[in-house]
Amino acid sequence: MKIAFFETKKIDRVIFRKNLKKHTLLFSEEPLTPKNAYKYKTVDAVAIFISSQVTKPVLNQLPKLKLITTQSTGYDHINLKEAKKRKITVCNVPFYGENTVAEHTFALILNLSRHVHKSYIRTLREDYSREGLTGFDLKGKTLGVIGAGHIGLHVIRIAKGFGMHVLAFDNHPNTFLAEVLHFNYVSMEEILAKADIITLHVPLLPQTTHLIGDKAIKKMKQGVILINTSRGPVIDVNALYRGLRSGKIGGAGLDVIEAENILLKKDMDVQSLESTQTMRQLLEDKQILEMENVIFTPHNAFNSKEAIDRIKQTTIENILGFIQRKEIHTI
């Protein structure tokens, strides 16, 4: 097969070449886009990450494509309907970083609860005062987990180690684990009303887009801490901005945010912004990131050595499984 890998580093290439010796491999550090897709019109498969938007215009330029494998759990960057119409197999990496993302979630929580980021910046300025740095204990606080899948359940395990009360909302509750780990499944409404800290671990679907908006924020406790390591559009950035400005949201730990693909570009091309709304969203994103009670990491929650090794290995298994007609992680 002829396979194109996107968003890769040199070390990735070594691993893929070693395990896919019999195949023709192409590598790009850039994501797959409508602008560069024509260069890969002869490939049989593409291995992508979250910045590659596999849309209809992209697929139109890849007539021989048989397999799309994304090196992520989420697949909202792939037009599944169009892929199915063309009989293209799509697969993902369903399990790789439940502990990795959960640990990053608590890194964000601890930074906010104990003002670690503020303390660090202050000491860089040779200011060693503690005024305004009084934090709060996690023990005894209520954590609301929206989306108690593999990652969410690992977050709950960690939270219990801190002595926290945990409320969880999920469409597929695991009552056995709830009993073992001593947490309660409740409605989302109850989480919004009772949680001191709310963390999001849901996929990006039409029904989860802007799951947290003005109405949801209005129902939250005053000064609630909001954490998002799932997908940016799960939180309406305009509502988040208003919540932070008013003090309703006491702090936000964000590994993802709307318009992050534009924000994280080294050279931001204003001409590429699609609409006035996108521009407004981008400006509000930047204002949010400059707030003292906000911590932003650049979609980095997955990024541990162990998790990356698991991602690469599963991607190789998906490719070889497809070729050998064995079981793979199809979507």
C-alpha cells in the first residue's frame, strides 16, 4: 500500500518505517488540507491527527483512498458520511490516554486551586509575597464529571484519592464502578447546581456542541472552576467569556478552546478567517487566555511518552489489520 502520514515528527517516521517495511510511506509535518491533498492523489491510506480536516473537498482529491486512520480517539475532523459513501474504512485509537488525560486534568485543577501559575510568574519577577495566593483544599469539595467514559472514570479514581465527593453524568452509567469507587450518577442539572469543580470528558457531537453555554453557566455555583480537556466547541466561548468576566466562573483550566486551530498557528492569516463570528470568537479566545484565573495548555493533555507510544502502536495495528483483513478499531 501507499500510505501518507500527516502531522508527523522525525521520531514517528522511524517507528512507522520499522513496522511497515513492505509499504510505500510518505510523510508530512503539515496537516492534510484541501490545499495540499492533490499531492497525495495516488495514496491508498492516510494516517492523520486532529488538525487534518478530512472534508469532502479533500476526499475529492484522493480517488484511490481506501483507509483513513486517525491517531486520536475523537473523529469530528473526519466527514464520516462522505467516507462511508465512498466505501472508505475509517478507524481511530479508542484507548490510549485515559490515565494521561486524567492526570493532566488534575494538573489544571491543582494549578487553579493553589495558584501555582500565579506564584511561578510572581517569583520570576522576584516578588515573593503570598498576598492573593490563598488557595483551597480539594478534600471535601464536590467534583462534577460530565462524561464518565474511560477518561472520566480515571478522573474519578484520582478524585477519590484526594478525598473529594464525586457526581457523574453519563448516558451509559456503570453502576458497579459507582458502587466500588463510591460516587453517584446524577442528572447534568444536579452537577451544574452542586459541583465546586466541573470537568468535561465528552466527544464532540452535534448534541455536545456548546453543551456549556449561558443557560448551563447560569445554573452553576458562584465561583465554580471549569475544566475542559475534551474538545473546544463543547464550551460556547462567548458564554465562557461572560462567565469569567462576571465572576460566575471562578477559574478555567483549558486544554482546548474554540478556534484553537487558528490560535495555535505560527503565522495567523486573517484573510483565512471564515466570518465575522470567527474573528469575534478568536478575539474573545485571546482575551480569555490573558485572564489571571485561566490556564491554557495547547491541546497537550494527551502528550506523554507512554500515550504517544500507544497511539503509534495502535495506528500500526489498524493499518496492518486492514491490509490483512483482521479486526481493527473501525468507527
